Amino acid sequence: MIHDFWAPYFRYSSDHAICNAHLLRELRGISENYGHGWSEALSNLLIEIQVAVDATKEEETVLAPERITAFERQYREILEAGEEETKLSEIPEEQGKHGRKKQSKAKNLLDRCRKYQEEILAFMKDFTNPSPTIRLRETSA
């Protein structure tokens, strides 16, 4: 099942993959509205992976394990950089408020990218699943 991050979808017992076209739009919004570099770096990485998958599909059924490992390492490094960057743009706590502290949109997206890494990167590990196509035209502008 390929979908956006809407939580009720994860209640269905099936394999899940995140629609990276939706994710790229969210990442672009974080880059444009908040000036975060991690979101642009993650967008670029997802596009790089899609290009590698498309090129590999012509002759193979999977990416080489070392290539998958390298992409996963880059993904984690980008998220680590994002943790530092989102700390700088935290929403100040309101006096007298109780409960959980409100997070920025960038931090919420970063947390989802960390939690759902397997679902986001599913398209690079199993070519038999429908690929969440990333429209390169849509991302450049």
C-alpha cells in the first residue's frame, strides 16, 4: 500500500510505502518556508535514489547491497543534521501551558522521516513493489 503519512493507513495489515511525491512537496515546503537545509538534502537524496533505481531496473531486480547501505547511511546523516537544525527553530514554550510541548512543522516531518525510514525507502529495496514515482519535473522549480 503506497500512501502519505496519514496514521489510519498504518492500521491496515499490509506492507506500506510512503508516496515520495507527497513527501517531496512537504520537504520543499520546509525548505522554502523555514530555510532548512536538511529538507533540501533529503529531497536531493530521494531523487538520487530514484534515478539509481530507474537505471538499475533495466538490468537488475535490486540495488546492490552496498549501494543500499550507502543510501541508508546518507539518509540517517541528513536526519541527524536535521535534528541540530530543528533545535535552532524550536517553538518557545508558552508560560502556564501544561502537557506536551508544541513542535515545529519541520520537527514533526523530521520525526516522521525517522520513524518511517523503511517505508520511505521501500522503493529502493524491492523493485517488484509499485514504485512511488518521484516526478523530477515537479521537484525542480
